[in-house]
Amino acid sequence: MDLIEITDKKGLKRFVDFAWKIYRNDPYWVPPLKGDMVKTLTGKNNPLFMSGSHAFFMAYRGYEPIGRICVGINQSYNEKKNLREGYICLFESINDRSVAFSLFDKAIEWLRIRKINIVKGPISPTNGDDSRGLLVMGFDGAPVLMNSYNPEYYVTFFDEYGFIKHLDLFAYYFDIINVDSVRYEKPVEFAMKRYNFQVDKIDLKHIEKEMIDVKKVLDIAMPDDWEDLTPPTLEEIKAEGKTIVAMADPDLIYIARSEGNPIGFGIALPDYNQVLIRMNGRLLPFGLLKFLKYKKKIDGGRIFVLFVIPEFRKKAVSSAILYNVLLAGKRKGYKYGEGSTIGEINVSMRRDAEGAGGVHYRTYRLFKKEI
């Protein structure tokens, strides 16, 4: 077995292509767009890779690729939290314990040289909410937009190597066809009147202003005890905003305000995985036609961000946002929605999801290991 560091674009293309070997017979895997993934790995508009050093490694047996891993350090996060942590992401391996362990060994060796004392992962390769955590429960269907998916044997690799659970992230399933919108209408209207707030659809024509309001909410709403998260910079929000706008349905993104001041927001997107699963990673020459054809048939979505400032928590603001998103989905003929990923320690958000009819049906795990 040879472990080779990938340092050029040609190598990164092989790094991306390797996933097709792991999942070629898996009906639930959703191939990413190869071009977009290569751009992410080269660091273009990628907040994670712009925040510290990182490296890509591939394992080979002869000329045959058999595994891959990305390892790095989020220096800006470490400085804010006064930590010496590293991360791993984009791990893939054939079903061979020695291959997986060799990749983990290489990543830890790379981190030790840089005086890092703990490793966490698998984290999002963009420091966002995409491909975050290892799927440990709910292998019976395709993932919803931006969520992780992996073979079940990966869980054994992490456990046997000595990783322990750092945090579980939950996904909630919403049966939109049978959601009782009448049940929630009056309580939401009562709360909005009593606590003096309104919920409006995002204004994509004035997205710069909306992003500033999102930043204001995040600065206040993100709890200090969430050790894995820090409020993003305005530049990071704008970069993420460009990605969201490209995929956005304004009927599914809402901002709550009181007396003109932003107090919360929720972002949901159509489940484009229903289209991507048919495109095999390519937009051209026929992928674009497939995208345009099947985009019209999407019948589900994912609510992947919802924040409310402390002053307005327990005042049904999150419920009002969820209600508007689910109602919009029902009008569009959606059959399901997914609320994810919600940290197990975020008890208030879990209660809101369950109160709105959400059923916990998938779990993603962030692991850690002292090194």
C-alpha cells in the first residue's frame, strides 16, 4: 500500500472520482457534481480551506486507488476558541480495515507534526452544513440535499480505531402531505400579535441587505457553548449566500423581524438530490437537460438553518418560521421535508421540530480522538 499526497488539480480529480468506485452499486448514493467538487477542493470560495493549512492523501495498491482522506487545521477557529484542533473530512475507503487505519494514521501524523492535540470529524469540507458527520443511523434511503451518506462499515472503522462520539446530529422527517396546517395557524397568528413580530419571505432583489440581517441574527443567536461553531464573517455569509441564491426558492426562505429589526431566519431548499442522483456527477452534455427536466418534479425539501435571537426564544418565532416553510412546501405539492442537522444538545430546536410533527429518523455523528 502506498499513501500519496495530492498536490495538483489532476490529482484532485482522481480524489473526487474515487467515490464512484465505493458507491457504484449503491442505489442510495447521490453523486456530487464533479466540477463543483473540484472547485471546492481547490479552495475557491471555500471558507474552511481559506482558514488554515490542509492536505489530501490517497491510498493505492499498485495503480489501484483504495482510499482517500483530507486533513487540515481551521486556524481562525482555533484562535477564537483557544484550541489546538485538527479535522478530517472526505474520508472514503474500500472495506478493508488496514486501508482505513493507514489513512487515519497518516492524517494524525500530519497533525502531530503541526502540534495539534485532538482531531475531529468528519466535518463539512466547506465548514458549512454539507456532508457533516458520519451517517450512523438511517441507511434505508437516499440522503436529502447536502447531507452525508456512507457505507455502514465506516462506523466500525471509526469505532475500532479509537474515535469516540463528540456530537450527534439529528435529522427530522416531516410528512407534508398530512401536515395539519389549520392546527398551527391560530397559535402562530396569536404569537406574532402578542410578541409583535412578522415573518416575511426573503427578498432576493435586495440580497445584500438580507445577508447583513442574517449576520446580525447569527452574531446574537449562536450560543457560546457550541464549541464547534463560531459566528461567520460577513464575507463568509456572502460567499454562502451566492451558493444559496443559485439554488434558492424564495418561497422557502424566511426572515422574522420585530419593529424592523431581524430576530430570526430559516432557510430551506428544494431537495435537488432527487435530480443529482440521475446526473452521475456531470452537468454536460446531457446533465443539464436532466436537471431542467427533473427539477420540475422535485417533491421534497430540506430546512437546514434556523436561528432565533435569545430575546425571542420561547415566543414561537421558530414555530412561525417552520409553519411558513411547511405551508409553502404543501402549496408546492411537496410530500416530505427534512429538518437537519440539529445537534443533540440543541434541545429547544429539537422540541420545535418534534412539536411541528418532525420524526427523528437519521443520525450523523461527529467523532473525536486525542492525539
